Amino acid sequence: MSKPFVAIVMGSDSDLPVMEASFAVLRSFGIPFEARITSAHRTPEVTKAFIQDAEARGCAVFIAAAGMAAHLAGAVSATTVKPVIGVPMNASLDGLDALLSTVQMPAGIPVASVAIGKAGAKNAAYLAAQILAVADPDLERQLRDERAVNAEAIRVKDEALQESLRS
């Protein structure tokens, strides 16, 4: 059996610079992923075929990034019962239109939503890693280790601040 992977779909190539943050997080944990540009509106059949194919090949989590009338995550969720994480993109209205399109899903077709833009792209990958870690103790350890490193970095920064305030 092949290792579970994450499939990332983007509604436009303009989403790619932001979504590269997801790629970096997944790579840092050694999580295999695929990425495609496909649209809920312009290529609905291609989108559905890719989701079905990815699921059949072992995709465990989908990440869908889209802006404006951001229906891509919903279209993905309508096609699979695997977890879907939506990343709203800032294409118009400061991304609020995409955020609302992503979170306002009908009951029974869930989409987890993260922040608008790059922070959301990173958190989508972290959330995908956490979902995979449910069945992967090594990945869970890696996530916990990274959190510990991040906490230590904050402690060091606070220590430096406190020292500068004493001077």
C-alpha cells in the first residue's frame, strides 16, 4: 500500500505563490502531495475526475484554494468523504467573499476553513499533517517537536525583551 498523500487544488495559477507555503510545510514533514490547477466553474468535470482519481490512489486529505466565489472546496467536498480544507484567497473584497463562500457549506458537505491567504495556506498544510498524524505516530512526534521548537523560540525572544527592559 502506498503512503497516504495530500492533494492540493487551486482555482487559478494566481493562487500558486500563496499555496507554495502549503508545499513547504508538507515537504518539511516529508508528506507526499500533488497539486493541480482546476476550477469548480471553468473545468468542473476535470475537477471531479481528479478528485475521484486521487482518492482511488490513496489521497487522505484535500486542500482547496480559491478566491472570489470560492466554490472549489465545496465542489471537492461534494465529490469525496475525505477531509477537505478550504483556503480562501484574497482575489477581491480582501478575501471576505472567498471566506464566506468557503465556510457557508450546507449540512452534510463539510469543509474545514482556515485563514485567508498565506497564513491559511500554511495552516491548511499543518491541519492536513495533523489529520494524517492520527494514524502516524512518527508524524505526530514531528508535529510535537516542531511545536516545542517554536515555543522555545518565543521563550528566547521574551528573554531578550526582558533583558533589554532591564538595561
